[in-house]
Amino acid sequence: MFEEMLKNVRQRSPLIHNITNYVTVNDCANILLACGASPIMADDIGEVEDITAICAGLNINIGTLNSRTIPGMFAAGKKANELTHPVLLDPVGAGASALRTRTALGLLDEVKFTVIRGNISEIKTLATGSGSTKGVDADVADSVTRENLPQAVAFAKSFAEKTGAVVAITGAIDIVASADKAYCIFNGHPMMSSITGTGCQLSALTTAYVAASPGSELEAVAAAVCAMGVCGEIAHERLGDADGNSSYRNYIIDAMYNLTGYALDRRAKYEIL
């Protein structure tokens, strides 16, 4: 099934507009090129609507938030909604500061998102309206484990129903959920946390997968999450004695470039709840 999603990206080569973290903007561009899509980065309020209009999808990442780019995020999001283009929100660090939380919640209120992708703490912040855990099921901890997986899945489905978006909670175990179905994904490698940007790359990649498979958003997001995890595994297998985290980052991009649909389907590890 995921093979078809990868094939769609390669065949359709969607152009993806990224208003994203400038720490990882180069890696986001390269992961999009590696998967078969095309990147464009534009955040100035004077052009974001024009750029979004020529793209197939919009990726909004608040990782390096500043007052200059915030208006561009809102304008691009509303333009994408007007054109019925898929939009992804990556609420990096939501809950860490008032500005991040306020901006993420404002975007959630004014823009219709196709996908919301973040770690469990960021998603809980969006669900509660603050960085605290008040109002969220006390069983939903700040890390997803085998033990609390049913509670985390229930939380993800509930938030997906509330927002109308596919909710992707990423971590050691990834959850990709709609209101009534969830993929629990077990791909990846712990070393992925030793480099900056794998989450940002995943958001860009996910936007491309969703843009290339309209009408199959849940499966497209699950395929993208599996693809990133599989590439993390393949890259780790390639590491030599003299390689470190810098090589690992490049090997992940190489693995994405060379990933086949057959390998993705064969190596994908998930359960459906």
C-alpha cells in the first residue's frame, strides 16, 4: 500500500511551499528532492500568497518563529485553504514560550490544517491551549510507550476528530491518526535524535506525500512516517567506524533518494488500531 504513495510522489513531483525552520531549511529542501518532490522556500508577506498559489502543498513549521514571518504563515495558510491545497502544521516548541503557543493556537484557529505533526508535548499543548497537561487525559504521558499506547492513540484520535486533521505524533513510537483509525509505527533508530532536523524533514516529506495522494491523507501520512523511519534504519546500517552524526544525516537523505516502494512496504513496521 505504501508503495503506491511513494510512486505517486515520484510521478507527480509536487512542488511544496515551506515556511520553515531556518536551522534545517537546507535539509528540508534536500529531503524533498530526494523523495522526488520539489521545494520552494518563501516567507515574506509580499510573496507567500503567490508562491502558495503555484504549489501543491504548504508546510508551516514554527521552529524559528519571528514577528516578520508570522503574518506570512497566516496569509499562506489562508491562501492554501482558499485553493484547497493540503496544509501541514509543525508546532515546534509549542508550550515553550507564550509566543510559540499563541502563534500555534492562532494558526489552528484561523487555518484549516490537513495534517498536524509534532511530538506528544507539542500536540498536548495544542489540545489544551497551554504548555501544561491540565485538561488532557492524565494517562497520556510526555512519551509514548508500549504501556501507554492505547491511551495515546485515544488522545490522537480525539484531537483528530476535534480538528478534522490527520494527527501525527512522532517519537520512539509514532502514531498517525484520524478520528477512527490509527497507525502505530515502529520504524526508526535512536540515532535519529542525535541530529537536528529529522522532524523538520519529516514535515516537509509528509506534505509532499499528502499532496501527491489526494483523498488518501491518512495513508499518505503513515507512508511518509514509515519512509523516514526506514531511511533512518538504512542509514544506520551504512555507518562505518569513522562515521558520525554528520555522515548519518547525509546517509538518511541518500536512503530517501534510493528508497523503493518494495523496500518501504517490506520494511514498514506498524499496527492499526
